[in-house]
Amino acid sequence: MLDLARTLRVVAALLRVGLSAALQYRADFLLDAVLGVLRASAAVGPTVVLFSVREQVAGWTAPDVALVLGFYLILQALMSGLVEPNLGEVVEAIRSGNLDLLLLKPVDAQLLVSFRRVQPAAIWDLLGGLAVLAWAGWQRPSPGWGAILVAVGLLPPGLAAMYSLWLLAICTSFFFVRVDNLRYVLGAVVDAGRNPLVVYPPWMRVILTAVIPVGLITTFPASALRGEGGLSLWVLAMGIAVGFVIASRAAWLRSLAAYTSSGS
Amino acid sequence: MRAPLLVRALPDLVRVSAAEVTAWRAELILWVLTATLPLVQLALWNTVAADGPVAGLDQADMARYFGGTLLVRQLTANWVTWSLSYEIRSGALSPRLLKPVHPLWQYATQMVLAMPIRMGVLSPILLGVVLWRPELVVWPGAAAFALFLVSVGLAWLLQFLIQALVGILAFWVDKTDALFAAWFSVWLVFSGYAAPMAVFPDWMRAVGTWLPFRATLATPVELLSGGLAPGDAARDLGLQLAWVGLLLLGVGLAWRRGLARYGAFGA
């Protein structure tokens, strides 16, 4: 079992190193800002179009859907800021055999591959997501404290499930060579998370909750803020998240056991 | 001088490119699956249109439209911006420059030859959509279909040239991937990929008609699905041609300027 305090220290150190590595390129900051604002504004486009023709969709009003969109943008920011830069790196390290160097270090390799790289440009997507959430909050009647508590409580299991999904994707690259584009496939499916699950047919809802669990972190908190589901949503999300974390950890350990390094 | 050389080199170019493309065929399957957003959008707009037609589009029209975007997206897919910027940065462009055929022709051949595999992966998905809603299949008429073919060709060329232009920028800047991501996020809205332009608010449709995004997707899709009046079709095909011309100039100029810089690195 990992020592929690040490784990957190290692993660903090990794993030610090990753951030200072990324911040070397200061000249890119302005370009990043311009592109980030462009990306974040374009992301609102499809929803604006949708509500230009309809007052509400499947019982969800524009501010309701904006809640979902806001959580989706925040998820995208976290994925592109913390997760995706690392995925590309690990896949390359496995292919080239450079993973050997990480395995030699006295820290759990899963931590090392998960938090080595940071993409600060994602801050703009994060700000975009927060702006959308703020607009939704301003348009909607205030939800109760209980609802807010459940919504916030849904974020950790949602993030844990999405991180585990990403780790599972990495594990496949131990067995197949070029799967770095798997992240784009995941990204394409995750795109479905920008709308509330009710707009999709039932089989897609199941997939987006339990297989590609993007609904946990986009629709679930939005539903909680609408006063639906309450604690049962949280229990369901926790159950799915725990399942994902256990499965991904097991897959990671098995993949590592199957890893044939560049030298062997 | 150059054209006859290209013709003579073509058989070998095709053989090599076909081998390159099929070497990574499993990867290509994954790439096709990244372009499944039309299915998600179809599910969404199918629900929206369940309460009655949206801007004149009913559920069958939505299925026809997004079936069209699914198809045209694959027919115009390429990845030259990533290949080019990676090879410029890593120096892998050098061996390509030694070949007697222009690197852009090499990329183009490769991307065209990936098409049969892409279509092979796509056809069961398309078939599924058709089986789900058979009424989406409507013959647009021989003239419209001929224009559709021309329009898809132009859209392919546009996508290739835009991606090539962004890729060529790697001679100067490091952030070409971020640049293309930003382009893509705007493209997603204004190309008609996320929603048919018929349901746009008026100001967005007015702007979108003249932006280059529509020419890469919505124009051929609307020609195929019969959503384009003859006058609009003429305007849109003209715009496609104009954008292709402009981009050909831009790519030619940027390539010459950039290549001069590349040599200066001593790479």
C-alpha cells in the first residue's frame, strides 16, 4: 500500500517540475492566450445554435445545459492540461524503451507516468468552463446547499474514473505499438459529454455512464444542481469510480509485468 | 519539366505510399473512429427534431445530413499538418526533400491511398445509420450528384491545403498543433459539422456563408442531401474554387520561404 503523504509529495514535486519545464517557453504565452480564448468561445457554439431554435431540449433549458457544458469544458481543460501530455509521452517511452529509466526510480511508476508533464495553456479552457458555469449560475435559481455539496462531491469520483479510463488506454500501448491516437478516439467519444445524457438514446447513456464515464462528471453534477437524484447519484458515481480505479490499477500492474524493455 | 517527372514517378510513388499506409492499417481504423462526432450530433438533433421539424428539417433530414457529414469528413480526411510539422521539427523532412517528387505530392498520394481502408471501416457504420432510418436514402439527381463529386474533390483539396499551410508554419513557430486545434474548434461550428447551417441563428449563417469553413464540409454535404438551391450551389462552388486558388498561392509562397529557413538550420 502506498504511503499517502509521500504519494502527494511526489505528485506535487512532479507537477512543479512539469510546470517549470512548460513555462520555459514564455514567448508562447501570448499565442496560447489568443488560441485559448478562441477555443473556449468556439466550444460554446454548438450549444448556442441548439438554443437558438429551441427553448428547451428534453426538459433541459439553456442554463441547465450550460451547467453540463461548463463541467465538460473544465474536464477538457484538466484532460488536456494534465492527462494528455503524459499519455503521448508514455506511449513513446514504451515504444522506445525509455520507460526503463522510470521503472528504475524508487517511486511507483504509475505516478511518474501520470504527472510528469503539464500543459499550462489549458488554463484558458478552464477559465472558459468557469465562465460558462458562472453564466449558468447567474441565470438559474440558486440551488440549495445540499445540491451544491453533492455536485462538488461528484467531481472527485468523476475525475478518478476518467483518469482510470486514460490509464487503461495507456495499458493497451504495452501490447500494440502505435495507439497514441487512442486518446483522440477517447476524446471524440468524450465530446458526447457536452450535452445532458437525456438527449441520447438509452444505450448511449449507459455507455457514457459506465464505459466512457464522461457523464459522471458532466451530467451528474448538473443533475444534482437541478435537484435531481441527490445522494443516490453520488453513490452510483462512487461505485463506478471505484470499479474503474481497481480495474485500471490491476491492468497497469499486469501490463508492467508483461513489459519487455528495450534491452531484453 | 516537373509534370512529366511526376507522371513517371507516379507508379512508384503509389506503390510506396500504399505500403506505408497499409503498414499502419490498425492505426488507421482508430483514426476513422475519431470522426464519429456526426453520430453523437445525429443522436442529439434526432431528439431535438422529435418534437417537430427544426428549421424545416425533420428526423429523416437530420439522419441524411449527419450521414453526409460522416461520409464527407472521411472522404476529405488527412493528417498532413501533423506529419509535416513533425518532420520539419525533427528533420525527418530531409530524406523526403532528396526524392525527385515534391514532398507535398508524396503526402497527398499517401492520404489518397488511405481512402479505401477508411471507406472499408466507415461502410458498416454508414450501413448501420441507413438501416436505422432507411428513408434518409434519397437520390439527389444526376446533376446534383456530379456537382457533389466535384465539390468533395475541392473540399479534399481545401482540407489538404489548409493543413499543409499550418504544417508549413512549423518552419517558423513551435505551436502548430495548438494553432490547428484552435482552427479546428472554430471549424467544428462553422463548417456545419456540429449542426446543419439551416438551424443557425441568422447572423451566424450570414457570417458562415463567406468563411472558408463551409467550403470544406457543408457545401458538398448539402449538395448530396439536396439542401442547396441552384443559385446557392453556384455561389458555394465558386467560393470553394476561390479558396483553393488563394490557398495554393499561400502554400506555394510559404513553402518556398520556409524551405529557405530550413536549409539555414543545417538540418
